[in-house]
Amino acid sequence: MRRLLGAAALALLGAAAAWALTAPDPLPAAQASLAGDAARGATLFAAAGCASCHAAEGAAPSDAPVLSGGRAFVTAFGTFRAPNISPSPQGIGDWSDAEVMNAVMRGVGREGQHLYPALPYTSYVKAEPQDVADIVAFLRTLPPSDAANVPNDVGFPFSIRRALGAWKLLFLRDEWVLQGDLDPQVERGRYLAEAMVHCAQCHTPRNALGGLRTDAWLSGAPNPSGEGRIPGIDPGSLDWTAADIATYLATGFTPDFDVAGGTMAEVIANSTSRLPAEDRAAIAAYVKAVPAVGGG
Amino acid sequence: MARFTLALLAGAALAAGTLAVAQDMMAPEVARDARQGHMKAFGEALRTLGGMAQGQVAYDAAAAREAADALLANAASPDWAVMWPQGSAQGEIADSAALPAIWENMADFQAKHQALVDAATAMQAAAGTDLASLQAALGPVGASCAGCHQVYRAPQG
């Protein structure tokens, strides 16, 4: 008990010192107040892959998915539940555009609290604010759901949201992982893969604190919510051609004409198959351009 | 006419398969090998059809028709009624990727198989017509594969 009190006192001291540093950091007002274009947002919404997590478990892919949430993500840090983000009072119906944008791009909730990075804002932070504004406008056109949100089940110490401020200092970075002079196609692919489709959130291993290991980018990782492994897709792990990758993202067919199952089938159905062919080619070019990590 | 006959035969085979509840199931290992053989055969037929759809191989109506016939024959094989015995799930026998969920949701599993037969039937009607028809028919075939793999097959790799 005394040790616990001591730890609590230490934590308080540390928290006091770190308070300013760990404060939620919302978007500049000029970015958060951009007007969105819902028509343009439809394709961007597919690219961002929102439906793969926020549609109900087992829901059929759709042009107008019901984003009722509820899906559970069991991780080492606890069980996270995708919230209802449909345009209803239980969802984001009462949120302002700026509030949604701050959640998506900064991981800052409506009450100014830190959100858990199960929401991949470490990817969306790199997105163009206008693109996110367009996605928000599109979200408001989707069917409402009155499904109640299921609380996360996150144990101590991860239940202290303020600590996520420190986590963000370490891992919420808006610089690109693939640096250098890139040709326009790879640059487009980098935008899609790193900022929107968020491939790395599953395909890149995490360190002990749950941050993505940029030194092992896209080299495969344990399945965050289930058994088995998410395969590596860096050039050292995957020997498919760029055309193979683009075809797979369009159809789900591997070069051996096996067909994707599991989570990737949902990503293809909800996201990559709905993109223009040149965007899939750009993602493929990016995947071929990242450093080889896996030993093949 | 030949295609019509084949479609009839395939339909009959499927009906026979559906009715064959009393038929003996294969032994688990035999069933697993039969399943893997069928999946491989799907892959071979799809390599031809997909290769043409993706422009990797020139469209050839006769070859496309042959592959589509094989796809349908395979999808509607009477084996489907007997190659999913209890005790052949992943963990119950070696090298099985079949998830136990199959046996907990057999009606849904069979509906997903029917979706495959429907898509393969449509492909058989389309493949020999022209490339655009083949391409249009390929999406539903892939979707039916994915629909089942997503819930009933263990993750690969």
C-alpha cells in the first residue's frame, strides 16, 4: 500500500511536470474549419478504410455503410471497441466538423481528452486537412444508426488517458517514413499508404509501447486481434510484382489465384477495390519502394 | 448446346449433392486432401480466366470456356456434400485451414457455397462470349471465394 502511495505520488509529480507537454494538441482553427465536399469525400472515405473497423461485424461491403461500430479489438493493452460514427445522436451527429477532424487527425476527443491510437490517427495526421474535411462531409451522408457505444476495456496503467499525451510525443509524427526524392507515382502511393489506407497499422511491428517500428516498416507483425501473423509486404518479404500487388488490391486474387481472406478481404472490399486503378498502382509502387526488411 | 448440357449436369450434380445427407462423409484426412485438390483446381481455372481478365494473356474464347467449365464442374462437384466431415477442422487434423465455425454455421456455409456455384454458373455463361463479359463475371467469383475464406478459413501466411 505504501509503495502504491509512493508510486502515485511520483506519478502525480511526473504528471505535474509533464502536464503541459502532454496536453491534447488540436488542429489549428484554420484547418479544423475547412468546408468539406461530400462527393469528393466518397473515394477518400474508401481510401481511409473507416468502414473496415466502424461497420458492424460481418456487415456486407456497401457504398453507404452503416458505421454503427461495436467491433472489438483485443490487444495487449486492452480491448478497444469501435464507436458508432454514423450521423446520429449516438454517433457523430452532434459533433462539429472540427471535433471529428480533431479526433481523426490528432486523436483528441470531443471533451478534449486523448483518444487511444486504436483509431489510426498516427496515419491520418499525415493526411491533407481538406481530404479529411471531405471525408467528414461524406460521413454525414451515410445512414444513421442508434447503436449505443460499448466502452473500451482497458486496464491500468493504460486507462490513464493523459499518459497518451506522452505516447503521442513519442509516436505521433507527421513526417513521412519513406523519405527522399520520389517519383510522382511513389509519392502518391506514399500519401495513400501512409496517410490514408494505413497499411502499416497492421503490417508493421510495434515496440513495447505500441509505437510502430519505422525501422521495420511493413515487415509483418503479430495479428493485433487474433491468431496468426500479418504478413510482411516490404520488398524483402514479398516478391510479388507491382502489377501483382495492384491486382490483389483490386480483386483479392494473389498471383497464385488464391483469394484473400480474413481482415485483408475486408480491406479490399471496403477500401482498395473502391479506389481508382491508378491509385492502386501508386500504392503498389510505394510498397515496392520501401526498404527491404524481411529476409525473404 | 454442349454448355447447356453441362450446366444441366452440374445442376443435377449439385442437387444430388444437396440431397445426399445420408451419404457417407469422407474420412477427415481424405476430405482435407479432396478440399485442397478442389481449391487448387479453382486456382488453375482462375489463372486462365484471371490472366485474360487482367490482360496478362490474350483473350481466347475457347480456352476461357474450357476454364469456366472446369470452374463450374469443380464448384458443383458432388464432393462438396461429403468433404466437410466433423473432425476435419484446423487443430483436429494436420494441415487443415478449415475453421470450426463451418460446423457451427453449416447452413451459412452451404449458402456461401451456393454463392460460389451461382457465380461459377454466371461465369460459364459469360466466359466464351467476350472479354468484357468474362471480366464482369470474375468479380462475383472472387467475392464468393473471399466471402467464405473470410469467415471459414484460417489466416494464411
